[in-house]
Amino acid sequence: MLDLDIEQFWDDDDKAHEDGCFGKEAPQVALGIRMSEECVFAELGEEGNPWGEIPRERRMELNKRYNEKARKIVGRDLLPEYIAPATDNFPAFRRIGEVFDGEYLFDGNSEWLKGNCDTPAALEKLLDKIDEMDFRSFILPINWESEKKRLFEKCGKKPAQFAGVRGPVTLATSIYGVENLIFLIYDYPDLAKRFSDTIAKVLIDYIELFIEESGQTQDNFRHGFGFADDNCCLLTADMYEFFGLPILQKVFAKTSPLPGDSRYQHSDSAMGHLLPLLAQTGLTGCNFGPTVMISEIRKYMKNATIDGALAPFTFMNNDESQIIAEVKRDCEMARVDDIRGVNLTTAGSINNGSLLTSMRTVMAAIQKYGRY
């Protein structure tokens, strides 16, 4: 077990996050791991479904007990101990999968988007329907205006902007099918382009709608957008350049037109072949799969903050020696040419089973191997 000076670690970590983790005064590689709410069950030995509905009082009680343990092991609270009641939240609006006639289904472990369109003729009919849609009326629930007024008067809350979404390839493959999308791009390129253009248009419609609902204007709003597109790995570089890349470029042109604006992509998959294309979007931050190394990302994205690249299953298996080996590897890559810009976290989700002792191991490994 590596030694750890916890107070010194957190003092150094605060400095490490300055300037997007590129700060020249940072003494060590930044730590991005802050665990996740699903980790309470394994950590506390409690029964429960990490992905299911948990009553508010139960969730706050679990988080509080988790934080008591976290303070002893890693020196900080990690989870929120207050969760607003459902009555303080805005009513749900229709999501992008529903615009494309999909259904969101929960199987007891995960939520999946199920598509209802699997032929070129059906897709063409669907895109015609979307073209004729009264977007605002379809998206917002009937009680939206009254709830918006009530929540502003009660809590001073305004609706949030639409600043992130599942990525375009994940959406398209969920709606139309993986093989179907690949064949569509090869066999019906004009229809595939229309599908891509429609996804971009719908995203812009969401963005513009919630800029207005948040009380801002199209010329003066908070910039930034992020995608989570695990399935982008399923397309070749040529296919992605044709179908997926134009969507990112259009959305970022709307939401993140300035050099310092946030442009983010998470893709928890082996999508290294797409790095040169994603670099064209000017990403300022990324979190890619555990086979996509920091050194490879840095070849194409000199100025992006890299969140990664500890394998989530290594972290969840709580294998101390393997965790140290991967953190040491990533720290060495972060120090090459003193480029910095690494926020050391998992290359994907932090899952139930990942223990606080493993987070402490990561901290100790950074303190030993991640000094600049």
C-alpha cells in the first residue's frame, strides 16, 4: 500500500484543476474521480438496485452515511446530502428519442432507447413527420407554463439550457439499428444524409427552445455543449465523417463558437480511429474508452482536457496493483513535454462495486507518480 498525505493531496489537487488542468503551477496531475451515487450499495453493504428508483429520504440517508465513510478514507464528502423534492423540479419534457418515434424502456438495470423504424421507407416517412412537427408543442408538457411560473415564484428557478445529449451515432443506431444504419450509409447515401441533417436540426431546435425557456436570447446565452456517443466506434472514419461529424460541427457552431467555449465528447468505446476527425471540432474536453490512451489523444488534441484513462473495470475490481500500474502509466503520459491537461479519472462510468479504498489508491499513486 502506498503512503498518502491526504491534506497535502487535496491542497495540491485544488491547484491541479486550474486552467483546465493545464496550469503551470500545478504540483501534480489532477484527480477527476469523485465516485457516483450508485457506489453506496457495495460500499455500505446495502441491498438495492443502483439504477432503480430510490425514495428521496432513503437516497439522502445512504449518501450521508457514505460521506461519513468517505471523510475517513479519502478526506472529503463526495455525494450530495440534500436532494430537492420532486415538486421542486420542472415537469419532464419529451426527449430526442421520442421525436424520432422511439421509446425509453427500463429493464431493471439500464434505460434503453427502442426504435420503431427499420426500413428506408419507414425512415423516410419518419423524417417527413419530423419536418412537419410543431416542435415546441410536441416537446413541452401541457402544464409547462404554469409550472415554470410556480417554480420561479417559489424557488427562483428557471429551466436549464439544453447543453448535452447522447451522441448522434448512438441515437441513430438506437432508432434505426446498427446494421441498418451502416447499410443505409452505403446503399442510400442521400437518405442517410437527410437523417444526419435532421438529427442536427432537431438538436438545434432543442438548444434554441431551451435558450428561450431559460430566459436568455439567441445572441446572448451560456456557451458550451457535450455529447455522449459510445456507438460512434461502430462507424469507420469515412462513415463517421459523412454522418456523425457534420452534426457535431453544426451544434458546436451554434453553442460553442468561441475558442474557449466548452466542446466535449464522451465515448466509452474503442473509437481511437476517429480521433483525427473529432479533433476537427476543436474539442476542449474528452473522456474516451480505456483502450484509447492519453498519448494517442494528445497527438490530435493538444489543448483538450483529457478525462481518463483508468479502466472502469480495473477500478471496480479494486485491484490495488493494477490500479497503481494504470495510474502510473497515465501520469507518465501527462508529464510528457510538460503538456499537462490530464484530469485522471475512469475512462467511462464509475460503477457500483468501486470502493473508496480504490479511490484512495488512485490518490496515493498520483501523489507518488504524478508530480510535475
